[in-house]
Amino acid sequence: MFNKTSLIAIALVSSISVAQAWEALPTTAPEPADNPSTTEKVTLGKILYHDPRLSSTGTVSCASCHNTMLGGEDNRAGSMGVDGQVGGRSAPTVWNSAFNSVQFWDGRAASLEEQAAGPVTNPIEMGMKDWAAVVARLKTIDGYQDLFKQAFGKDSISKDNATKAIAAYERTLITPNSPYDLYVKGDKSALNAQQIRGMNKAEEVGCINCHSGAAFNGAGVMQKFPVKGNAYFEAQYDFAKDKGLAEVTKKDSDENVWKVPTLRNIALTAPYFHNGSVKSLEKAVKIMAKVQLDTKLSDDDTADIVAFLNALTGEFPEQTMPVLPATTGTTVNK
């Protein structure tokens, strides 16, 4: 049974009209009043995002699991952290994450700033003892003194400013102008006949009741998965083993409740679902139809929907690797 918050969220998803779902992706992301974007902040955030020295072993950066040279994640069922440890969830994409109203699969972070703080001190992911240790390490790297000064002012190396900078960079990671975007903006040749059939079928069976809005993510709404019990799929994929939001709230009513993930660039982000248990997009579509919508899709309908989902692959802004501030004649790694 859902708690009151979950019921409200699901009601909001159900109330979104189909017409509202066909929106082109904005080219800029919303930003909080206390973290307006600046070039200096984005530059610092990009460097921090790619710096493995934010991990205890000096081997894992944000980009290790959320690779902006790919689909914004790592194409693994479970991401590899420090000392070869493997997490139990598949890394969600960082592309277009600025359009989520909550972050992480279980929705436990309300902002990109809050999300950026988590993996750094997670013992399986980046493994730092605490943020005080992170700040102390950054202060020993001369180049960071200047970068933080340019972004935030003198003597500004802190957890708060580091996470603000990373979030500012992540808000630039937007992939507009997919064939779908071009189509809804008026170019009716941007989608082929099969993709249009798939778009209509996704509407007909109810996919966009949850995967709604410009980012096809319900704006970060939480939803139970799977809705319909299915012993056959559960035996293969263990969907219900991880309790999702309930792992955070410790409430039985939140068991198997998850953030609705974006469908943007989904053709690039296999394997699928929170545990990365499904390798192909075709299989993922059929499973979703069955366990969420109690619908058995034909092979033809599945192929049409997959063709439409491929049309959600957007235009990726060019990413160049930053030069990291050097440690000269010493090492900060343990």
C-alpha cells in the first residue's frame, strides 16, 4: 500500500494529459536561486566531476560511473567503485538529469547538489571517510585554490561549493534536437512511419502516463515497480528484491517504489531497470508493458515502440576532457 505522498505523486502522473507529454526538450535547465550558473562554476564542476582524487583510492570519479563520452552511465548492471567493489544498482544517466525533481533511483536526493555529495563518501562507490577529508585533500592541490577562488571567491573550498560546482556542470548536460524533438517542433519528416506508429502505440498502451513531459520522466515522480506481480519475470530478474524507497524510509508502504527514469537516450543506456538485469531494450519494453500495464505486446508493436525510443536519442554537446590540477612531487592518494 502506498503512503500519502506516493499516492499524490501517482495521481499527478495519471492526470497528465497525453497532449502535454509531446514536448520538445528545453536547451537550458532550471537552476536553484542559491546556485546560479557561471562559466567559472561550470569549469570547476567539470574538473571535479572527472577527478578520481575525490575517491579514497584515487581511481574512481563521478565520470567513472556516469560517462559523458557514452550515454551518461557505464553500461553495467552494477557500477564498480573503490577496491573493485560493485554496487547493487545500475547507474542512472547523468544526461538530462537536471530535469528530474529527485535524484538517485530511490529519489532520496532532492537536487543535483544533494546528489553530488552522496557517492563521494559512499563506502562502495568513492569511499572517502567524510567530506572533511575531501575538503582537506582539495586544499593540498594548489590548482584548486585558484579554481574555487574564480568560482566562489577567496578561501572557498568547501563541500557546499564543490557540490554546487558539480551540479552547475551537470546542468549543461542536455541532449536536445532528437528526431522526436524535431518532429514535435514541426518537421514531420524527422520520424519515419515505424517511429510514428511506435509513438502512437506508446500513447495507446499508457507508457507516457508515467514517462511524461519533455524528459519522458514524469518530472521525477515516484512509482511502484513492478505493479503487477509476475513470478516468471521475478524468477529471472529479481525486480522486487531491492526494496527501493523503503530502503531509505524503512516503511513497508514504500517497498519497490522508484523514481520514474527518463526515456531520453534510452537506446544507449542498457542494461535496463534499477538492477540492470535486462540486457535488451526490446525485452525491457515487453516487460514494462506486462508488469506495469498488464498488456502483452506483439513483436510488431514492440519493434515499433523500440523504433520510437531510438528517436529519443538527442544531440550531445561536445565533451572534452579537462586538465586536472596537478599534484607535483607527491601524491594525495592513500
